[in-house]
Amino acid sequence: MRRRRGQNAEPPGTNSSSSPSSAASPYYVFPGYLFQMLTSLSWICWIFPHSVIAQQVGSGLYGLGIGAIGLDWSTISSYLGSPLASPWFATANIAAGFVFIMYVVTPIAYWLNVYKAKNFPIFSDGLFTSSGQTYIISSIINSNFRLDIQAYEEEGPLYLSTFFVITYGIGFASLTATIAHVALFHRSKSAFQKKTMDVPEWWFVCILAANIALTVVACEYYNDQLQLPWWGVLLACALAIFFTLPIGIITATTNQTPGLNIITEYIMGYLYPGRPVANMCFKVVGTLIAAVVYLGAAWWLMETIPDICNTASLPSNSPWTCPSDHVFYDASVIWGLISPRRIFGDLGTYSAVNWFFLFGAVAPLLVWLTHRAFPSQHWISLINVAHTEWGHREHAPGHGRQLHDLDHLWLPLRLRRLQISSRVVAAAQLRAVGERWTRTSLGSSQSPQPPPPPPTKKPPNLPTFSNPSQLKQLHAHLLRSNQPLTLLSPSQITSVCSSSSSSSFNYANLLLTHSFKNPLILLWNSPLKSLSDSPSPSSALSLFSLLRRADLLPDTFTCSFVLKACSALTDLITGKTVHALVEKLGFRSDLFLSNTVLHMYASCGSLSDARLLFDKMPNRDVVTWNLLMTHLAKAGDLASARSLFDNMPERSVRSWTAMISAYVHFGDPDEALRVFAMMEDEGVVAPNEATVVAVLSACADSGALCVGKRLHAYSDRKGFLRRGNVRLQNALIDMYIKCGCVDEARGVFTSMGERTVVTWSTMIGGLAMHGQGEEALELFAGMTQLGVQPNGVTFLGVLHACSHMGLLDEGWRFFKSMGEDHGVAAEIEHYGCDANLEGLF
């Protein structure tokens, strides 16, 4: 059996106090918290840990779950809710359907590559392009929050995973099978029996009418937000009334309730396409009170839990993954935004799936005919094709026990956020690959330079162009004047069209294809590098997506630039996609590219993946070791960083500097000095300016004046001070001040040709700390005369100087000047400089 995390095992209405689950709750501490592997023991994956097929077949959480064993009651009872609450024939029908769909239909469809199945995961709730990349939904939404048909045609059709497609097909069949089964086997039975009721029937009719009226008013008043017209509300109610009888009979006889999600999405998607919120509202029309409560709860959760439902940003053990919400969001895109006609209709890829409707209607007829032919075989009448087709439903990717009302109202909020973010960026950025980015950089010094495109000689009278429109005009001019298109600069073509719309890219790519013989990927690498180094590296990902859709095979330079953009944006999902492409293209042997992949994982916070890649790398150099060690140290894992440092086959000056800086940063200057002593003893590499700055900080914190003086002399011999390294000179001043050597600090300060606000603040604070307040105030006056803007640290030293000298009036004047003249906000340290400055309070 298989089960997705986030799935509710107990059916609604179950009394937990009287159920076996109450006795099992102490045991749940083990699978729920202490030993979560008990949820799904996928032993096939243990035997073949590196086999993709074994993971697809045997994984109980992410594959077909063949052979997976669950020692968790919520896993055991997942696909039936509670196996004790249903008749045995219902359980048998569902079990047979589960085995047939999960273990027969799905694997056959996948390995026969039906609908390009092998381009996608066998079990996933994702939305993909034809090449298997994640479909960027924001790129096909216009400013009115509706489908941009032109953009959708440019992006290409949407594809689903194998099991996701089968899920919808079985849903189609289940609907018609329910109606056919009730019509054939229960046509002589009454679904309702008249009983004496304490509450009159007109009361329920009034409540129904009131709710319908309120819903119509809400949809009309908030039409821009909900997108659902009044007739949609009435149609939803009519469908619910129509299916009440067949669904009621099935529920009464089997304790299993069919759903109307798919048919409501299908109908509304055809009648009212391109409006995702309207489609979702159509199938969840409910009471006003419930709507307010659920909407408030959903809004509160989204505002208080960071990255909720974003599995890429959440910690691995986070419970807020919203598995049902992902499926619900996908449904809004499939049925509401893109519409069923472009997915399952004549304009779509999966039009053949509609045959499941016919299969669902015919299958119960065959069972009924068989029962009529062999009436003595009572077991034949217990075959319920609708139940058999439900065997998959609790195992749909991300599916929980039910699609809860909270998830229904979650979707408009999620889409609303997407709409808001889409409106604040320019139209070209709507097709950006990422939606949430933070910045970090690999460093341009480590980026390879792509081979420049061959220069072209342009006649003096040929005008230049700076946008695609001017390029088209110049192109037309060359054609009319019968001049060769090779007069155009290919690098300029790629530059002006790389960050424009996809149509401009397609035009430029076609022009380059017919005009130049050089490999096109070489021409596009230059703008790709520029975009990855720019303040908006997401444009590089957009360009890369266009290159992939144009079937341009990337080279090592292309992959390195895209990985650098992923690192800057901390886009782990796209980074993993590029990593998979690197492996597929056989670029693993490129050491620089492997280091770039490692840096991407570490920059995105996935240190476990970075360490796994490091362990599997066939070749490593000192850069490889430094990258992993530096990121481990930045993350505060000094023990792992030190272990890596000690096992390095060779260490560069950057290795030593990174380890020393890490110990200083996390408050262990003594260990930093011991590492520096090891560096001196080995004598393989000499300290550079960055090393000296790190060690001086350790000397300042630990009071190691002798080491500090030795480093001062070393810096003088190496010419570091003559180069005007302000950071090193500031570190020297700070070290001498904290070690009590004011004269030496003053000497360094006097010899400096360039001084920053840090230089002045350090010197002023040091003089004040050592009782030389008058000189500190004179230094402050000279600083302001030179036009250097003081900061909070500067005023802290000034106030200390006034406190030591007992200058209450001067201190009060400086305190007022801090905010009024210099715009520096007073903090608690400024108020608590010294109790003698009572005027500050």
C-alpha cells in the first residue's frame, strides 16, 4: 500500500474515542516523529539504491509502491479510510482496481512512452513542458488574470505525468460508471424513504434558497475576483441536485462517496474557459458562513507561515507542504485557466482520454449482462466498476483523504498572489522562470569566458539598432537593397533580442540560422553570460528556457552561466533541472562545471545535496574542497568544515583564510590563531591580505599583541600597506586599540592616505576608551570638516569621550546633533554610555 504525506487516514465522522486509533495513538509517536521510515518501508529501493526503475517501482512515497510495507496505521488504512466501515465487496472492488491501475496500467503506459511519458516523473502532480521542464504558469497569464492565448501557443502545450493523466481518465470513467451502475442494478429501489421528521421540509428548502441567493449576490458583487456569473451558480446547484440520487445510492450501499470535481471542472472549463477562479468557485459553491471562516483561516495561514505550500523552500520535515493544495492548484490551471478543450478536447494533447467516458458507461452494462446470463452466480452482482475505478483516487499525487473546503478557498488566494506579482513586473518579466528570488553570487572571476562570435565588418553607412523593431527595419532594408545579411552583427542581434519577448527571440534565432554558419549556441552564450551577471539574473533563466524550446543544445558554457543565475536567485528547482541536463549531456567530467553545480546547491541551502555531489565527484581540485568547506562554515557547521579542512589533500591560501575567518566570526579567536600557527608551520602558502585581516581580528579579540605586531611587520615587508589596503589598516588600528597600544594605532592612522568612516570611528572610540577624550573630540571635529558622514558607532565614541571628561552640555549637544543634523537614530547604547550624562535622559 502507498500513502502520501499529509493524507488523513480517519474518515470524517469517526469517533476517535471509541475507535482502535485511540489505542494506537501512543504508538504513532514512532512513525510520526521518532522513526518516520515506518510509514513506508521501501525495501526494493534499499536493495537497488542507484536504480531509477527501482525507485519508480518500489518507492512508497514517490513511486508505485510495489512491495512497500507500512507499519503505520494511517498508512495501512489510507486507501480505504477505515477498512472496518465498508462492506467486504466494496473493499475487494477497490483493491482490485488499485492493483490493476497502479501495477498494470500505469507502468505499461509509462514504459511504452505514451504521451511522452518518459520525459516526466511516473508519479507527480507537476505541470510540465514537452521536454520535461516545469511549466511556468505565470508566463501564460495576462494582466487581467486570464489566459494569454498567444503566450500559451509560444510556450507550447501543457503535459502531465503518466499517473496524473490516468487519474483523470479513470475519473471520467468513474462518473459514467456510477450513473450506469445505479440505472442497471438499482433502478427499482428508492433512494429515500419517507419518514416522520421533526423539522418540516420547507425549512430545508428555505435554507437552500437563501444560500443560493447569497451566493449569487456574492458572485455578482465580487465578479472581478470570483469570475463566476450568476448562471454558473445555478448550473452548479442543478448538477448537485441531478447527482444526488445516484451518489446517494452508491454511498448508502457501499459507504464510498463518488466525487463531482472532474465533471464540474470539465463543464465549466468548456462553457467559461480561461478563468481559473471561476472554475474553482463553480465546484465549491457553499454557505456564506463556511466561506468566511475558511477564507479567514487560509489567509491567516498564508500570512503567518513563511513559504507555506512551497515545497522547494520549506524544510524537509515541514508539515506545511499542502499536498491537496498542489493538486487543486493544478486543476485550476488545467480546467480553469487553459480549459479542457486545450487539454482533453480537439485542441489538446489528451483528446483520446475522453474514451474513458464510454468505457465507464459500457463496463457496468457488461457486468449486468453477465449477471443476467448467470443469475445463480451471486458474486457477479457485487462487481461495482465504479468502485474498481476508485482504487486509484486516494493515491493521486498529493491527494489527501478528501479535498477539504480549506483547500478550495486556498486557491483564489494563491492565484491572487500570482496575479499581484505579475502586475508589478514588466510584461517581458511575466515570462520569467522564477517567482521568488534572493541574491548570492558565484563571482564573475570564476566564470569562463565563452568563445566570442566572429567579428563582422559593417559598412560605415549601415545604421545600428538597439531594439528588435529597429533590427527588423534594418533587415528589411538589407533585403530591399540586395545586401548580404552577414553585414548584421550577430552579437548585437542576440544582445537586443535576448531579453525581449519570445517572439523576438524566435525571429532572431531564425535570422541567425539562415545568415551565419557558426553554431547558434555560441552566439547566444554571450548575452546569457551578461544576463547572469546582471542585477536581474532571472532574465538569464528566461533566455535559457527559450533556447531549450528552440532545441538548441547547450554546451558547458551555457550550463555554467545558467547555474550561476540559479545560485544568485537561490532557485534550487531550476538548478536541479540544469544539473540533470549536465548529467544527460555527459558534462560530468568538466571539473569547472561540477564545481559550479556544487556551488549552486550550497548557495541554495541544500548542503546535503552538495555533500552528496562532492562525495560522488570522480575528480576534485582545491576549489571543490574550498567551496564545500566555506559553505559549511557559513552555515555554522564548524565541525564538518574543520573535518573537511583537515582531510584536504592540498590547501590554498583561501582554504586557510576561510577556516580562520569562520572561527573568528563564530567567537573562537584562540582556535583561529591555532589554525594560523599551523599555516605558518607548514610553510606551503604565504598569508595574503585577506588572511592578515582575519588573523588581526582574532588578535584583537584575544589580545595577542605579539602576533599582531608580527603581522604588521609582515604586511609592511610585503607592501600591503603601501598599496593602501584600507581594510587591513583598519584592522591594525582596531587590534592596537583593543590591545592598549594607542600610540601604535595613532601611527597607523596618521600614515593612511585614505580614511573611511570605519577608520575615524575606530580611532575616536579607541581614544575615548583609553581616557583621551579631548583628542577624540578634536578628531571628530576634523572628520566633520572633511565632509565624512559619521554613523552610530562614531557618535558612540564621541559620547564616551564626553562621559569620561564630564562634558554634560557637550554630550547633550552631540546627542541632539546626532539625530537632527546627521539623521542617525539613537539606540540603547547611546542612552547607556555613562550614568554621568544625566542630561541625555
